[in-house]
Amino acid sequence: MKKKFLNLGKQPLANSFLTRLKKNEFFYNLSVSFDTKNFLVSVTNPVNPKKQYTNKYAHRASESKTMREAFKNTAKKLTKKFSPKLIMEIGSNDGVFIKNFPRKKVIAVEPCKNLANITKKNFKTYPNFWNKSLAGKIFNKNKKADLIFSANTISHIPNIKETLEAIESSLSDRGVLVIEDPSLKSVIKTNSYDQFYDEHVYVFSALAIFEITKKYKLKLFDAEELENHGGSLRYYISKENSKYVKTNRLNKIMNNEKKNGLNKYKTFLNFAKRVKKSKKDLIKLLSSLKKKNKKIISYGATYKSTTVFNYCNIGTKYFDYVTDTTLNKQGKFTPGKHIPIISPEEGFDNSVDFAFLGAWNFKKEIIKKEKKFINKGGRFITHVPSVKILNKIDK
Ligand code: JHZ
């Protein structure tokens, strides 16, 4: 049974960066539920994917050095581990993962046409949503995938039943599905409620993935904790009759999730209380800095920030602007709260006193890069795991 535990209010689409301010912006009600039967945590009423994954999709996975390196290492590791002859990526974005493989071995699936256009120059790319009909078009009896990879995508597809059925029918007998998504344990532990937005239909745990894959002739046999995006899990899934057996590493992760109460509704109710406190604390801190006439900006026009800004109702009253390195976000306005987005070259200068870490998941990379700002007395603000001004030596 699905039980609601968190209400994040009226939200725009996290990706709907505006070129000009329009009156009829789309909003939906963002609430999050826990399924007591299969432990799945999901957005209660998901938005239609056709509204989200358009030819104007903003996120470029290649934008951070951290992720470019992470995908390169993952490609190496999976090649060594599974020697795949045919690889498919679901949600290939700008090709940051597949570019590490010989082009003949790769099939890319990417519904956002602007992104599919990037990879189609070098890789067989299907500019479609992943579903059974597409799986039938790509694969047949003699052609199956040995490796299906999907990072930060399976959690984005509302119809998990069809997604997994289509994957099961596309895997070779020795084939492995490897997926990566932000981990529920990290979200709960670090109070990063901004991992909930329209695209993050699910925030998975190993407990939930174990239950759900079982239903569709698949088997979760291993998992691995990752630092990506503030704490993610990589899941290794095979056909139910494969040679793979459940690893100790997976058992440990699942036991640890139970210890952290990820199978109990009460855990999520407590989390919701902490989220309310985080909102209060952030408004209090920003207000006090504004009273002292400090200039505050936000660093990284993330989708996550859309949740924070709209849930906390904070906009241009506090932030002069947001800086972001992504070209197609610059010159636009943030969804819902309409804060202007400009390039760091233009906006991250000596006039800035405080920068809110919208991209807190790249805190290490950013702090390393912005030493000059910190040495000159500038300070970063974060809300993860709790609202605070980072001191000079915070890492
Ligand atoms: P980023 C997106 O989430 C959306 P977001 C998506 N739904 C998802 O699941 C995750 O990615 C994986 C900028 N930046 O991707 C670049 C700087 O400006 O971590 C990006 O716009 N300077 C697919 O949007 C943003 O920050 C920098 O130095 O919540 C990071 O966005 C760095 C490192 C980044 O999260």
C-alpha cells in the first residue's frame, strides 16, 4: 500500500528553464509516497514523460569532470567484468558513458532529440522512449544485449513494470543490467529532499530493487555504493535463472538499509519533519544575511535547486542570480522562481559574498576549483546535510 509522507508543494518541471518569463507556467503538486509492500519510494502522481523529455532537455552529463571520470572508470570496470559483445545504454544523454566503447558495440536509447542528435553522429542511436515496442524493434532471438547500462534514468521512468519486462526480453542469457541512481539511504541520512522532483519518480533502495526485479523474472545479485550525486547505488541485475548468486556485499547493503529503517513508514515521517526544519533554517539564514546587505548567489542551476527554491519559496529577494557552466542554461530563468542564470565568468566575481551550493553533489570539485573565492573571504552555503555556512577548511 502506498502511503504519502512528504509534501513539497506546487512545483514547476525541474528542467523547464525559461527563455522569457511567461504567465502560464506548468505546475504540479509534488508529494512523495512509500509503498509498504515493496519498499518503493516514489512521486505520488508522476508527470507525463512526454512533457519532460523534449528536444530542449537541458542536463548535460558531461558537464562535470567528476562525472566524466566516473563514467570512464565504470566503462572500464564493466568491460573487464562482463566482456560484453553488445552494449545498450538507456538514457545515453550526450554520450558521456558510451564514448568509452568501440562504436560498433553500442546501441544508445535517448528520447530527448537534442541529445540523441549528439550521439547519432558516432553511435547507433534510437531517439525514443524505452518500452517493449522499442525493445522488439532493436532485439530479436539472435541479437540480445550482454550489458544494459542505465545511469540516472530507470528512476525517471514511471512505468517500472514495462521498463523491466522490456529489459528482461532484451538481455542475453549471460546478460547483466547495471543501473545507477541516487540511493534512498543517502537521501534520508543527508536530508537531501531536493533529490525529489518531477524526474526522480523513484528514489531506489536495494530493498526495493530486490523486491521489484523479482516480479519480472530478474534477479538483483550485487550492489555497490558510489559517491556520485551525493551517494548513489549501482545495482547488478541478471535474468532470474542466471549463474549469479547474491553477494555478501549486497546482503550487507540490504541489512544496513533495514537498520536505517528503509522498510518502515515511520522513518519517512521523521524525514518529513526534518525537511520542514531545513526549510525554516534556510530562510532564516538567508534573511539574516540579506539584512546585513550581503550579496548571495546560487552556484549551479541544478534540477534539485528547483525543488529547494519552490518549496522554500525563495527567489530574487535572496539570490541576485544563479551561475552555471551549461551553455543552454545561461541567459534563461530558473523554473518557478525565475532567478536569472548567467555564466560563472560573468557572475562569480569579487562582488559575491555568499554562494548557495545548488550543485552540492559536486561540493569537492567546486571547492577545489573556487579556492580564490574562499581565500578572498567568500563563503559557500549548503543545506545538505543541514543548513550552514561552510567554513574555510570545510571539504
Ligand atoms: P547535476 C540532473 O540533476 C538531472 P541536477 C537528472 N534528472 C539527474 O538525475 C541528475 O542530473 C543526474 C553545473 N555546474 O547534474 C552544471 C557548474 O555550474 O549535478 C549543472 O548544470 N559548475 C538527469 O541538475 C549543475 O551544476 C561546476 O563547477 O540536480 C549540476 O547539475 C559544476 C561541477 C557544475 O544535478
